[in-house]
Amino acid sequence: MTSTADHADLRAQLDALTTEAFRPDLAEIDRRSTLDIARTMNDEDAAVPAAVAARLPEIAAAIDATAARMARGGRLVYAGAGTAGRLGVLDASECPPTFNTDPSQVLGLIAGGPSALVSAVEGAEDSRELAAEDLSAIGVTALDTVVGISASGRTPYAVGAVEHARARGALTIGLSCNAGSTLAAAAEHGIEVVVGPELLTGSTRLKAGTAQKLVLNMLSTITMIRLGKTYGNLMVDVRASNDKLRARSRRIVALATGAGEPEIEAALSRTDGEVKNAILTLLGDVDGPTAARLLDASGGHLRAALAAARNL
């Protein structure tokens, strides 16, 4: 049971956080017009990209280190509680359809498990031990990258995840929105995007959540670019799992090759619907099996496979 002293200590910690600071200038925001509140909120959000921009060198270094591990077979694992955990799960869940990754390659862990995605799980975020258990359950190794996400930078679940992963040799990244955070200090790569006090005091699903989403977008997307999951700015590893994605697949082949519909359909037929392979058969003038072999030899990088095809 948490004591009065523990509550006082936690309150003191929160009082020191930028993300928890009270804004006297917004103390009567509820008396403003809806349009004025919306303008104020929009102005607050507009400051987030600049805060992210200030941390780009740290973000880039973390991405390069992540891509190097994943190129050797490692996984990308997000760990957080509440909004931060949900953002990690969201980013992980979008990688398979976007980049044709195996569902086990990018994972999102949230304190309290899947049920915490839609409702709070009492006390889950306060447990370092729960984070260690969750990482042990997926068998985290030295090849993996674990990203602890916490707006405050003090959430025990996120800090515990980074500490457990680092002790096992995994690459660790700590993403927070306060300077001098425990999470950044615990990680090999600390990324502190300081967005300032929230419009609603302590509601870190707002600017802090937006900042975390922007950084996670960069982390997963640029890592996948480094791993050869794109050709230019085309998603050539897209998984065509529905009608929209099937149409997008054909459009990507067309944009990459300039081929007409009959050629595109024939190329996709020869390569079992694999967009990257279809592009290679058209641009490299090779058959389906040769395209597959060249892509395998190039580690999935289409530009390298195309250069090899042209040298055949």
C-alpha cells in the first residue's frame, strides 16, 4: 500500500516536471470561445515540430544503431504505459502492412497488456518488475532494440524495460519529454523532446503525445528505409492484404517502372504479387526466380539488386 510519504515524494517529482507545469495564462481557458480555444491549442501544437527538430542528431544516431541491429536479425520493441504505450503499439502494428515486416519483428508492449489499450490497468505503469517480465516473455536478446517511451521520463514500467534490456546487451532508447529524465539516463540513446507545459495541466496525450508520435514515425520509417524497405519514396515492400493495398501495389509498380497495366499484371503474376520483385523483373529485365535470388543476395535492397541485374 502506498504511504503518505510516497505520495508526497511522487507529488514533488511531478511538480519538477515541465510536462506537469501549471499555466496561469490558461487558468480561465474554459471561459473562452470554442474558436479561441481551438486557435490556442493549434498554436501550442505548432511548436512541437521545432522541439523535435532540436533533437534530430540524437534521433538519427538512434535510428542508425537500430537499423544496424535489425539488419542482423534483431527486433524493434516499444515499451510504455498509457498513451505512450498505445503510441508504441500503434507504430508497431502499422509496420507489417506498410513494410511487409513479420509481426514479430516490430513489437509494442504496454503496461497491463492488451486490455490497457482501451482502459487503464491499475498500478501497471508503476512496476519495473512487470516490464522485466514482459521482455523476458518475448526473449529479448542483444540483437534487439528496446525503446522506452514516457512523457515524464520517470514512468517505472518504461525505465524498467530499458534497464532490463540494457542488462541483456540490447540497444536501448529512452524517449521522453522532460530534460534530465531518469529514462534518458538509463538508456544508451536518450531522446528528450521538451515541448513545455500542456494546454491542460499534465495531459501528456496532447503536445507530448504528438511529439512522441512524430519521433516514432521517424524511428520506424527511416529504419525501414535503411533496411531497403523502400525504393526512393515508394513503399515497395507493401503487403497487399486488401483492395486498397492491391490497388496501391499496382500504382507503386507503375510509378517505379512506367509500365502499362498489362505489363504490371504480368509482372505481379510472375512474382506472386511481390511488388519489389515485380519492379525488378521490369527494370532489370529478369524473370521471377532471378529477381528473388538477386534480392536475397542484396539483403532486400532493390537498388543493389537492380545494379546486379544490369551486370548479368
